[in-house]
Amino acid sequence: MKNFLNRLIYIFPLIMSIVIFSSCTVGGNRWSVKSPDGKASISVQLGALDEAGYPAGQTRLYYKVEYRGQNGKQTIIPNSPLGIKRNDQSFVDSLIFKSKSEVKTIDEKYTLVHGKRKENRNYANEITLFFENENAAQLSIVLRAYNDGIAFRYQFPEESTELYTVTDELTGFRLPVDAVGFMLPYDDPTMWTPAYENFYMRDVKVGTPSPINAGWALPVLFRINDGQNWVLITESALDGTYFGARLHQQVSNNIYRIRMPDEGEGYGTGDVIPSSSLPWQTPWRVIITGSTLAQVVETSIVTDLSPPSSVQETDWIRPGHVSWSWWSESDSPRNFETLMSFVDLAAEMGWEYSLVDANWNLEGYGMIRDLVNYANKKGVGILLWYNSGGSHNIVTEQPRDLMFDREVRRSEFKKLQEIGVKGVKVDFFQSDKQNIISLYHDILQDAADFEMMVNFHGCTLPRGWSRTYPHLMSMEAVRGAECYKFDARYPEKSPWHNTILTFTRNVVGPMDYTPVTFSDVTYPHLTTWAHELALSVVFESGWVHMADRCEAYLGLPETVKEFLKQVPAAWDDIHFVDGYPGKYTVIARKDGENWYVGGINGQNEPLTINAVMSFLGEGAYSMTFIGDGQKNKSFDINEESVIAGESVKVDMHARGGFVLKIEKI
């Protein structure tokens, strides 16, 4: 017995080491990492898989994503392909596993100037796998598991000053056979596109090809596993050494594969394939998942994965609301009297800024100096529009050719700083090629040197840049309210389209939709006024461009006007209350001890919901309700008290909405 105990003492540490190691290794050819709460996991396998049309008998890398929810462990992404090719080396077939890192727990807190929440926690487990190809060239794959999703990226760890190019990325995302998607067709290149400004498609059966040759845009959202799970696919930490990814048009075996830009993007300028010296790493491939839509809507993974702020002092960065004259009067940027009236509107409403849009330069900088001086007396900051071109677009709107060249750009920023302009809106990029992705970063870096805030339009998708560059206040990349001027289909589609945006586009970063328009322009609204009002809460953006005319806001009922004076543009926290993409959305956002709730109905019939106040703290609250009135262009307003956990019944008209302002007593 004594000898047995001695032998047990000897082999017990060995047994434990094997158990611990097998949590990251399965069968010698498979490695995995789990999230801190143990629910989400990603595993990578090196082997020859006889499934899903993968090459028979060829040893390749595959990954799988799983999630353990209330109904047990579910496969989120079945075995899916990995691999990447450079001009000099292929990292696809015959890879050799060399080693792996120890599991590293990442646990850091960071603060955002604007976003879903102010205080954030980047909390995940990470391992790095090291491989060589048959020529002993090195490839690393970093795996990171969060409680609400996973991410991975490729790294070329060797050092070289020579330029290398990635000629193909084989990354794919295989979905379960019952997956149903909410997806945005990417744009074929035109004078105005790509710009992520199509309508989302609803209930897309997995494997359906995109109706546009250019493929599918990120992010894509899927309901999977008989509705027990949700998964959103996107990317993060895209720097100037890579392209902005999308997914191929055609889908084989339910596998959506990464696709590079088209040659025609950016009016044909720039290379389709990206180049860099070594070491080099790709953006993170991000898979957000959970048992409920709350885990998708509330996630901070996209900013968690991004580099920390490059701006040390942020006192000059100020989120806020912006009066905007162009939507109601396209020639207004050249009319000083009209611009002054929109400054007056901002001052009356307590909004921080007023935007001067395209072609203001035709009246000269003298007009802008006078307007800045006038606005300063009112406590309002002035923002100016710019064309990003450059040779990458042929749009004639002015000023152009001032943001493309670094020396010219920095000279312009210096001039704006001296005049007293607070920020710029830069438009018409029309490409996801590496050269244009690099241009975004160059503009943001130079703008920071002159304390200039930035908004991008006609642009790519947010990829976590608001953490790295907190002065990036918003990005368009959405079919927003300006389409009431151009698109006869917009009034009919926008109600349900708006509900999808909260589960897709706005999940990944700030969204300059230009909301809260009560007036009709070319194509009249079908949404109710309460629906439009609710967009001030439902959508998140560091700058909220209030698009309507002065009279529309100043003529509102006093309670509604006060709501728009007080609703924040930067939030302390977010809580998903209820909703379903394409049908309805209810979002709560926190400001100090108070909460704002916005709800919209995207359907053509009335809807009654019971919004549970589970997010409230202890104590009593007063609640101001503004909802649909008897007519679509009217409001129902009342006040009452509410406590935590109470259910608030709300009736919404067809395409209607409501807001709640909940204040701690």
C-alpha cells in the first residue's frame, strides 16, 4: 500500500499536467481555448477532413466555434477553413505544428469618450499557435475567447524590410444548415460606391448567393440552431496594412469566405492585394455569439480587440448633437443667413455643433470665419464638410483635393484650427482597398495633431477605430435618412430596415444615420413622429446630426422639445430590452443615474409590448412617456412613476415608436 501511494504521488502531477494540456489540445492535432466563463470556445484542428467538400486527403487547418448556453453545448461555426497565401509562400497545405503559447488571460479596463458604454472591460483568454510550412516559413494564429464570442488573426512573425503581399485569404465561416441571415449586399464599384448603403435583406436562407456580384458586406447576423443561438460575423483592428474584408457572393457548403476588394473600387486606384514588411498581422476575424440577442447588441468585442487610444489628452473631444441644413436645403452651405439660422437652432436646443456641408468653399474662408465668430457667441461649434478625393473619386462636390495629400491636409487642419473650426466631415471614399484604409488612418492621425474631430461619410464600416482614435465621432456606412431625398423605396423599407440596424450595423460602431426627421422632403415618411423621435436613443453615434429644418424642431410640443434638448450623444451603458430584427427594437441607454429608452415598430400593423425595467437600480423613478398620438404626426405624452422590475405596457402604431426618460427621484 505504501509503495502504491508513493507511485500515486509520483504520477499525480503528471496526470494533472496531461488534463490541463488537453484543455488546449485534443488528439495531438487539435488545440482550443475557452472564454473566462467557459461558455464560448474556439478550437483549431490540423488534419484531413472528409466533410463539407474540403479537399480529400489534404492536411489543412480548420477551426470550430462552440457555445454552451441554457440548452447545453451548441456548435456555432462547424469546422471551417483557415489558411493564407503570400506571393512568396503558401500557408495552406502541409503545415507543421511547432508549438503553442500558454493560455493568457487578458483583463484590462478602458474608457471610451463615446460608444455603447463609457467604462469597458477587455476580458478574454488567448493562446497563440505556431506553424511552419514545408519551406520552414513561419505562421502564427492567435485565438481569443470572450464570454460573448471569439476572435482569431494570422501573424507572420518573421522580420524583413522587404514588401510581401497577401494574394489570398482562405478564411471561411461555415454556418449550421438551419441558419437564417440578416445580410447587407455589398456594392459593385460605381461613382458613388461601395459605401455600405444598401438595404439589409431579411430571413436569408444560409447558402443564398448575394444579389450583387460584389458579395455580402460585414457584419452579417444569423439565427442558428433552431433559434437557440445568434451569431454576428465582422472584423476588428483593421490597420493600414490590409484591406477591408467582405464575403464572397457565392456560397458553397454553407461556407462564407473572405473576399478582397474589386479592382474598380476607388476609381481603379490602389492595389487589390495588400502589401507590408514583416512582421505583419491581419485584422481580427470576429464571431460574436450567445443565446440571446442581448449578447450581440451589448457586446464591446469590436473595441476590445482594437489598439488602445493613441490620443493622450481628450478634453477637446466632445460628443454632441449637430444641426444640419443640407437635408432640408441642399444649397444652404452657401447661404450665410441660412447657416446662421441653424446656429441659432443649435443654441436654442442646447446642441453643441452646426455642420456646414458641401460647397461652402465657393463662398470663401471669410464666410466661415464670420460664421465661427457668430457661433462662438452662441456657444456652438462649427463643423465643415470635405471631399476625400484625390484620384480615388470623381465626385465634383467641394472642397476636394485637400484631404488626400499629407502636407496639404495638415496645412488645411492648421488653418481650420486657427479659424476655430471644431471638426470635419470627410466624404466619398468608395473603396476598401489598402490604400484607402491607410488614408482613413492618416486623416485621423493628422486630425489629432490639430485637435480636429472627424466624421467619415461615403465610407467603410467601423472596425473599432473609435477606441484607437477617440476623436472619430461617427461613420456613415448606412442607408440613412438622407435617402428620403433620393430613393422612392425608402419610406416603405426604412421602418423594418431601422430595426435591423440595431442588431447589425450599429453593433460594430457609431452610425451617422442623420435621424429624427419629422418633415417630408422628396418622398414622404411612413414612420410616425414617435418612431423618428425614438431614433435619438435607438441609434448610437458620437455626433448625432439632427437633419430636419429649424421650424420642425422649434414647433414641437414643449415636452418633446425638452427631450431633444436633454438626450445625450454619449452614454454610460446600454441594455437591450426587447426586439427582433426586421420587426421591432427596444433599447435602454444610461446617463448617470437616469435612463433613456427608445422603441420602434418596423411592422405594418400595431404592436403592443411589455418593456421590463430590469435595468433600473433600487429606489423610485419618475418616467416621462412620449409615444404615438392619435395621428401619426402627433404624440401621446404622460408622466408616471416606475420601479425596478416593473413592466411598462406600450402600444405602438404601425411603423410607430416611443421614448421613455426615466429619472431617479
